[in-house]
Amino acid sequence: MRGDPVICEVGPDGFRARLAEFAAIYGAAMSADPAVLPGRRAIMERHAGYPAFRALAVSAGPGGPVIAFSYGFRGAAGQWWHDVVTAGIIAASGRGAAAAWTRDALEVAEVHVCPEHQRHGIGRAMLLTLTKGRAEQTAMLSTADADSAARRLYRSLGFTDLLTGYSFPGNGTPYAVMGARLPLRAA
């Protein structure tokens, strides 16, 4: 890197203008098949219009290339992920548990760091910045249901498993849906 990473906020219009750049980071971080990137870009573009959208970009020092990004928004009925996860929590734990987690939640949609910059605290810094000062009571996200560095990071910030071995419609990959009370714990 050219220096210390620099985190900057990106508004919805700026986010949409940089979708190709962010999709490339997503692809590298997730080892994604390039054929899925156009669909991911379309989802990300739609998310930029959701309520209380907030996005971050991290560059490798002042004026350096973007090496990471994260974003989230206020979850609401009618949003695909929100509705699917709410139904899953109702089935697993009941309506009360689902309401406690989803009725006032920041949905963390993406947290991605280029592979060569992972394990340097960038993901942690993004999550703490993304969630700081939010009005929501909880934060929620989904991640591969595996003992991964990402999952360990989420746990260290206070996220707990709400659903495990969960398969989203149209995707057989098992996921963990995790939630945390806000503010996140920094250590």
C-alpha cells in the first residue's frame, strides 16, 4: 500500500458511478465467477436507492486505488433479503425473535476487501465506520456458514448466529445469518 488506508463515504450517486470498480472488488474477494458480476451490479444499483443507504470506499492511502468497499441500508418489508430472512427467523425462533432483530435493522449488504489487503483490519474499520451513529437498533448480515476469517471478524464485533445452514431461495450454499445490537463493540 502507498500509506495508511483511507476510508471515505460514498453517496448513492457516487456509488452507482463506481459500480464496475466495486463489482471487481467483490469478484476478487469472493473468487466469483465473472458471469455473476452483472447480476451483482444490478442488485447493488438497486440497493443504492434503499432508505438510509450508506456506502464506504477504502483506498490504499491518499489518492491510491480503491481496495475495499462496504455498504448497508435500513431493512424494510418488501426488500427481498429482509423478507426471506424474516421468514427464516420466524420459522426457526418465532415471530417475537424475528421482530426483535428485523424491525429496526441496518442490513449490511456487502463488506469486501481485495485479497492482498485482507487481514489488516480494513474490514473491521469499515464495519465500525458503517455502523457508527446509526439510528437502527440492530445490524444484520449473511455470510458463508463456515469457520472463516469473515465470520470470526463478525463474531468479534458482537454478531451472533441467528440462522445457520440456511439456504436462500435459488442458492443451495449454506449461509449463516448473523445479528448484533448496535453500537458494535470495537474490541
